[in-house]
Amino acid sequence: MSAPVRATRAPRTIVGLPMPRPAAVRQALLIGTLTLLIVLTLVPILFMFYSSLKSNSQILGSFWSLPSPPRWGNYGEAFDSIWRYVLNTILYAGGASLLVVALSAVSGYLFAKKAFPGKEFLFLMLLAMMMVPGILTLIPAFVWYEKLGLTNTPLAIIVAHAAGGQIFGTFLCRTSMEAVPSSLFEAARIDGAKELTVFARIVLPLSVPILATIFIMQTVGTYNDYVWPLLTIRDSDMQMIGVGLTQFTKQFGITDKGVQFAAYSISSLPLIVIFSLGMKYYIQGMVQGALKM
Amino acid sequence: MRKTWKLGWALIALCMLLAPARVWAQTAWNLEQGKSVTAMAMSPDGKLLAVASSDTHVYLFGADGKRIAAMKTGNVVTGVGFAGADRLLASSDDRNLYAFDLNGELLWKRDLKKRVEGVAPSADGTTAVVTIQNSSDLLLVDPADGSTLAKTSIGARAADVATAPGGGYIAVGGKDQNVYLLDGRGTLLFEAGMSGTIGSVAVSDEGRVAAGLTSSTVVLLDRDGSKLREIAVTDSVKDVDLTPDGETIGVADYAGHFYLISSAGKTIWQTQVPASATQLAFGAEGKTLYGGTENGGVYSYDVKNAIAGAQSEASKKRMMQAAAGAIALLLIAAALYLLKKYNRLSVLKRIWQAKWIYLSLSPAFILLIGFMYVPALSGLYHSLYEWNPGGRSTFVGLDNFRRILSDDYVGKGIVNLGILIVAGLLKAIVPPLFVAELIYHLKNKRLQYYFRTAFVTSMIVPAVALLLIWQNLYDPNIGLINRFLETVGLDGLVNSWLGDPKTAIWAVVFIGFPFVGILQLLVLYSGLIGIPDEWIEAAKMDGARLPRIIRSIHLPLLAGQFKFLIILTLIGVIQDFNAILIVTGGGPMDSTYVPALQMYYAATKFDELGYASALGVSMFFVILVITVVNMKFLRSSRE
């Protein structure tokens, strides 16, 4: 909390009025600067929302004035054209993230708590792929998926994100699960619990925070994907929101800027839901990932 | 022990001996212009080969590859064939049918008023079938003087015609996906439907018909039209031929393969040449096979030797497999022996005991290998190829990489990348550090939390949407930036930011102002709160003021974070082309190209997958070097 003001030590002006202490001025300055920076950072978002309620003539004619009357109809029109993309993206992101969580939990646990021949070699195989940038695999992966007949199917997105996401997920899970005392598992085993029970009843509950982190990071990652669906998905019915946003205006013949901005706003809704539920986990994931690399 | 090793070496040596046993493809000769071979025919006595080329000539070669004559027509030669022992006929896109003698002298030429699409004389010289553009008529022409013997219609346009060597049968591959067989006088014997587009037909003296389909299939039909065999090959069939007895089928496909296939449907022999195959022809009695390619290469194969070679190769392959199997067994035995010697046999037991662990890991590793390792290795491998998935890929060595050096778009891209990297590094460090310090110095913990959260909220808009919004902010007419400049009276600065090649790259750099990256902010902020308070207190006791504390305590202690952010930025900026693809597409002109974007375009717009892979591999190596240098640097700085 803020430091309590100690009146006795506050300097006074000659007339005896209390003058703000330098520390308080400095705090105010800090707050002012930060507020300015936040406003600047949010300008595009505010502008998006502001313009989403206007018609073309309102944008052209009265650029700075408030939308009057606000055209909420823009949202209806935008929703009609992009709901499919949003739904697809949620399904793909959800599917990929569940897969990543399942794979990471199992592999992470095994690498953390089990001893088996070749363990470190296999883990190294996993880590090595973390060093391989997406730019190397993008085109060959596209050709490979095409050969396997996976392009233009939801699997192209889900499999790619599951295969890529599990690497970092396993890495995070292993680190987190190594911190859990092994005695906990031993105790359960002595009580006669089967391996599966140990995993389901002890490992999973203890790993909820890290799994939530992985799930949310993966969902956000998949939701924001652009180039991969652009390459692999041809049917508009299966397309994801990122590509959809760049194409829907042409596809539906939309010339209203307001509708476009409304579509951008709608595409933010799933992210708002995710962040309001798990902002904490997302930040944890980012910082952890950053520090452990 | 030593004995085992000796045995092992002997086996390896055996393999080495067996290994270099192939290469049947001998280029017999090349057409000088490197133009596509459009038709080929062998003289009935097997001494002369006529090769038609898209360079308007028909070339006559001796069986030894010596050129005897070159005959010029007015346009691309579409068909060629020997009629009897003294002349050859050639059809040309210049609407004429030509007859030449075997010294290359013109005997006669006949104007058919339309493009002549093909000619197929019978080997005995009694007749020749001619097909004409846009006509379903077949013209039977007398090779002696070019006069029309008969005219017959099959009711469909022909993609290819063939005449049996004895002149007894005429086979037509129709553009309606039907194969027609006619007798020597043009009477229809049967028509048979195919499952795909017909590229080529051939007919034997017994009336056996082979049809090559673009759907990578060869169909063998009997005289009565019944289907004898259907044989799958690698790629779209460009040409088929039959030996006179109809027992062997020769096939040329788009991927550059030549096949010999027995009438039982078994591939007797195959080879691949480094160019798309367009034509093939059997020599006399089917003893020699000639193949032509789209770049003017003509190959000759001794069929008997080829088959024998293929057989010996197959037996060598079997021996190799046996040897490999033996080596594998030996290695296992050696491994077991070593394990036993060092008393480690228990490892097998442990592997067996851990079987459930391996089973549980297998989905993860199937995905890892199948969808991460395979593409990565395929990229490395195919960067050395002119890569045509599903077709012929030609090894080009480092050509793709040499091309990168001379690619102007890459050159421009590297300059732009330099700008983006410098800007990216500044953006990744300075504003986030500034904001992190500001938040860190807030006394009110709750305010700290609010401000952090407020910055993080900027992530609620999808990345693509944010880019599109920025694109709109830059709009010359309705964009926020120009409107703002006009409002504050700076009309002179109004610009078409993204449309002007001079400002476009800077406009891209400016996207995301004021550049308070969330990750960067959080990393630096958590670095700051990780600094022990006592150190700061001690510095304050010594009379250090804020700038001094930042310079001497904060910055050095954040070195790890800076290094991390620098490497992350470098790797990120090199790879990222989303923003440019969405906002400018590389333009205007080439002003915002980056190498990654050029890679994307090479793959998607120009289908140059090998070149795209080479670009990907180059960027991978740059990133690898950065990572390794950074790791070394990190380590040495810690020591």
C-alpha cells in the first residue's frame, strides 16, 4: 500500500500551505506517464470499437465525433459473415490444446518421475526440435501434409499444433512435476494404487496450474495462427479466423468499414473469455517459459 | 570377438562391392537446341532413328547416334514415322504433311489446310493414318504420293494414333476417353472406355492395344477390346509403345521414368532420367529402346541387357538385403555380447519392464517424428533439389543456395531485415524497460498490478485483427494517422504511408507503437522484482541516486533478461513475415520484402519448393548460429 503521509515531516511553504512532497509528485508523474502509454497502446483497440459503430459516411464525414446514432447493426452483419471462422477456430484450438495437454501431461510425468533406458536420449530428441525454427519446416511440412492428404481438413491444423505444442508442454510439465515429492507417489503405491490411479488421482490434480497454463498458451497460439491455415486450408467453410478476417470482406462483398471493425471486435471475444478466465496462467506461462529457456 | 569383427568387415566390404551397380541410363545424344522431343520413330530395319523436335526439325540418326540428316518443316513437328524402307512421313503444325527420303530430301508435301496433329504410317509403307486438328476424321494417306486413300470418322477427336507395323490395325486414343481399334482399311473393330484421359496408344501386329492414361496408368487391351491388364506407374503417362509381338510394353512417364512391362503386367525393368520423358520407341524386333525427353535428350537402352541388368540388380538387391539383415543380426549379437561382457544384460530386462512407459510415450513421439522431424529433414534434403513432389525431383547441388545470393528480392529483403532487426531490438528493450521501471517504482502495489494488467489487455485482439487495424490507421484518406496530422495542422506530413516505397518499411516498423511488448515487459519486470532489496538499500545508504542505481544495479543484473530478449527478437524477426504479408504483401514494388516472405512466395506463387526450402534452410542456419553464439556467450559471461 502507499506510504502513509507523515505530516510532521512534510515541507511547508512560507504561507504554511502543505506542498506536495517530491516523492508524491514523482508518483503522480509515474502514474501520468504510464496512463499516457497505456492509452497510446490501446489506441488501435479503442479506435476499432469506436469505428465499429459507425457507417462509412460517419467515418468519412465526422471522423472524430462519437458515433451518432451508433450502428449496432454492424455487429449483426459482421457476425453473420464470420461466425463460421470463429467457430472453426475455437474447435481447432480446443482440440489441439486438449491433445497438447494430454500428451504433455503423460510425457512430462514419465520424464519427470520414471527411470527407463534411453530416457535422456528421448528427451533430448524432444528438446532438439525446440531449436528448429518454424521457418525451416513450414514449406516441407505443407508438402508433407499434402502428400498425406491432410491439407484442407481440420486435422492439418490440429495435428500440426499438437505436434509442435507438445514439445514445450512436455518441457514445462517435466520441470513442474519434478518439483512434486516422489514420496507422494510412493505412498499411494504402497497403499495399492495402480499406476493409472496414481496418474489420475495424484499427478493430474497436482498439475492443474501447469496444465491450465499449457492449455491457455496453446489456445491463444492456435487462435492467432495465420500462415499455416492460409497454406493448408482452401475451403472457406473450414477456414480459421485469422485468414477469414483478411478474406471475408471480398467474399461477402462488404464495403462498410464499420462492419469490418465490428468483425475485428467479434473475433476478440473468445480471447477476452480466455484471458478473463486464465490471465494469471497465461502470464505465468509466458514468464516461466521465458525464464526457463 | 576379433573373429566377429572380421566377419562384420567382410560383410560391409561385400556391400560396398555391390553398391555401385546401376546406371543403365546412357545418354546417346542430345538435340542441340535442348528443345522437347515431340515424336520418335524407328525404321523397320532398326538402323535409323527419326526424332521430331519442337524446334521444327526432324532429325535422322544412325543407330550409333550419328546424325545423318536434318529436315526442316515450317513449325513444331507433331508426328513422324517410317513408311516402308525408303521414306519417312512427318506432320507439322504448319498444316503440311511431309515425306522425306532417307537422305533428308523432300519427296512431297501436302497442304491439309489445318494443323496436322499426328501421323502414323505402317511399317510396310502401304498406308499412313493422319489426324487433323479439330476433326474427328482419320485420313488414310498413301505414303507414295500423299493422296487420300480413305477417310473414316470415329466420332471423336483423336489424342493419339498408332499403326501396327504390318499395317493390319490402327489404334486411336480418343479425347473422349475411348480407345478405338480399326482394321487397316479403317473399319471400326471395337471401342473401349478408359477411366481417364488418354495420352498415348500403341498397337501390335496381333491387334493388342496399349493405352497410356494421364492418371498414371497403362491399360493393355486384347484384339476384341477386353481388358488384359491395368498397370500403375509413377506419373502421368506421356508415351507407350509395344514390341511387334505385343509381349513387352514400353512406357515413358512425366517423372522421367522409362519402363519395360511384360504383357503379364510385371515391370521387367525401369530407369529414371533427369528430365521429363516425352517419347519412346522400340527398335527393330524390340531389341533396343529409345527414349526422348522434354529437354532434347535421347537415350538408348539395350533391352536385353537392360532386362538382364535389372535382373542382376534385383538379385544384387536381394543379396544386399540379406547382407543388411545379416549385419543387423550381427550387430544385435555384438550388442548382446558387449552387454553380457560388461554385465549389463539387465538393460533388456529393464526395457521390457518399461514397455508401458514406451507405449505411453509413443503417441507423442509418433507426432514428433512424423510431423516435426520428417518435415525438418525433408527441408534440409530437398533444399538441394529442384523439388516437384509427386513427380521428378532433380538434384541440383547448391544451385538453390547460389540463386539466393543473386536473387534481387532476397538482397532487398536482407536490407529490410537489417532495418527490422535493429528496430526490433530497440523496440524489444527500450520501451518495455522504461515501462517496467515505471511500474517497479510505483509505491502502490495495487496500482502496479492494475498497470501490468492494463498493458496485458492489449492482447485481447487477435494478432491478424490488430495488423488489419494498423493497416487502416495508415490509410491515406480515412486513416487515423493522417486525420490526426490534419487536425493538428501538420498537413504537410500527410502521406500514403504504406503506399509510398520510401516510407512503407518504416510504416511497418512503426506498427505496434508505443511498442510495450507484453512478454518483454513481464520478463524485465519480473527480473526487476527479483533483485534483492538489500542491494538497493545498501546502494542508497552509500548515497546512490536513482540513475546510478539503475545504471549500476538494475542494468547489470538484468543482463540475462536482455540476452534472452535479444535472441528471442532476432529469431522472431528473421522468421516473421505475417505482418508484411498481411499489411503490404511485400510492396509497393519490392520495398517491404524480407527473405521469409520471398520463401513463402517462392513456394506458393511460383511453385519453386526446392528454392523455398533452401531459403528456409539458410534462415535456419543463421538462427542456429545466433543461438550457438548466444549460448557460448552466455556461458563465458557466467564463468
